[in-house]
Amino acid sequence: NARTSWLEQRLAQDAAMPTLRDEVLGGLRRSPKRLSPKFFYDARGSALFEQICDQPEYYLTRAELELLDAHADDIAAALGEDVLLIEYGSGSARKTARLIEAMQGEARYVPVEISATALDQSVDDLRALFPALDVAPICADFTSFQLESHDLPAHARRVVYFPGSTLGNFETADAVALLKQMRRQIGANGAALIGIDLRKDKATIESAYNDAAGVTAAFTLNMLARFNRELQADFELAHFAHRARYNVALGRIETHIVSHRQQRIRVADTFIHFDADEAMLVEYSYKYSPPGFAHLAAQAGLHVQRIWTDAQQRFSVQLLVP
Ligand code: AVJ
């Protein structure tokens, strides 16, 4: 049955995946150093991200939930009937619950999530909320998982759901590649429903990534704690700092981990040198204007059919079709 083939595929893929060690050392050996934001999301990182969403400065999640409260019925109607909902980076799937509720719990749901803990928890939560929901979880990196057509019900309309402005974590070329992957997965009758943070004043955006309680800083530096645990590294978190600045010209938050001093860090079986004030890039969070996002989607052969926003027009959910 379909579930078995998904599971087999996931095991086969895990075997082919580069190890955490190889990927991290690859990034630490680049100049300037650079690591993927996907490394944030171990169990503690996923929990810290949930806490970020509750910070007063981090408007994104509240704006998106408010938008869903106001427009979920309209969005569900635009998706149509017999939907197979594939969610990229589903995390706690809090937004998905609202959407599935508006779909009367009728969808088939495929959450794709890199953190096994977050995935298991969200699947339990959704099954409790919607007993009739057909859930087929995939624990994988959504940038590299394969979705084989023969695994899927043939008649359902495939919709990739990608909320939270996570697409904003990708640079233009990578964002276009990911949108093209979605386009392949959804086929000619499918759609993509994408949450995108909108451009706005610098102060509002910058404070969202520099909350007063320091949760975002803890989230950023948790990446180093994770490497200490999983790669036998010896990062001392007190000797590094979180830095998030908004680049107005490029419309993106640039998050770095900055080394306070010159230091030599053990990572797995090697040593990595940091200069004083050296900054390692760990995340971009792009913000788009509606025309800017339409232009990006067009490069992947996708067309913006509908845009929903919250009342203050801070955040958008956009429906893309081939
Ligand atoms: C929801 C993953 C897109 O970039 O806003 C939050 C991650 N990083 N605070 C974002 C994040 C720092 C978040 N994403």
C-alpha cells in the first residue's frame, strides 16, 4: 500500500543523504563560513521556534493565523475538493489545523518534516483533532524528498502547502528551484499555497528577529549546542553571538553567528578556526512585495491566482497555479 512505499522510499533516501558531519564541515570550510538554517531544527530548536512564534515582536505567525481565521473558508473553496495536501516543513502544523478544519477534515495530508519529534507530535495532534483524516507523514528534508506519482491517489488535486514564509529562507535561485520542484510534484491541475512575509518598515522587521526576551538569540545559538552534542564539537556558546540585520536593498534579514574572539573549535575529527568578529551566515529571511513575489513565481512557471493578507497587510498567503 501507499504508506509502505513511502516508508521504503524514506529509508532509501536516508542512506543516500550526506551525513550531518559532511554537510556541516563543508559549510565551515567555506569562506565566508555558511550553514543551512535547516540545522536549527533539532528537538530543542523546533521547541524554541515555537516560542519565537509567541514573542510579541514576531508578528509573522500571528498575522498568518489571523489571516487564516478570516479567510480559511475562502482558501478551502479555492483549493477545491478531493485535495491531497503536501506540507513542506510542517513543524507543529498549527496553521494546517485551521486549514484542514475549513476543508471539513476531508483532505489527505502528507506532512514533510525534518524533525522526527515535531513530526510525530503534529501527527498525533492532527489525528486527535480529525479522526477521519488520512495522514501519511514523511520524515525528510523537503528540499530533497522524492514524491513518486505511483504512491499517490491518482484523482486527487495535489496542493503543496508551504506556510510560515519559510520560502523566504531561500536565495532567489534556490527559491526558484524549490518552486519548480513543487510544480513537478503538483502536476498540471495542482496548486501551491505559500505563506510569504511582506516588505514593511525596517524597525518592525528587525525587531521580529531580535526579540527582547532573547528567544531568537537562543534559537540561533542552539545550532552550536546541537553540533556539540551530535558532532562532538566544543563550541562555547558564551563566545558567540546572534546577529540579525535587515538589508533594505535586498529585502532580507541576514542572520549571522558572530565569534567574539579568535578561537579554534573542534568539530567531529577536525579543528575550525574563527577570527575575532568573524560572522558565519546561518539564515536569510526574505520579504517580498506582491509584484516581487509574482516575478519569482513566474521564473518557476507558476502564476499567482489569489492573494490573501491580514488586515494590516503584514503577511500574505498566495495561491500559485501552473
Ligand atoms: C518561519 C522559518 C521562515 O525566517 O522568519 C524565525 C525562522 N528565524 N526567527 C523566519 C526564524 C528566526 C522563520 N521561518
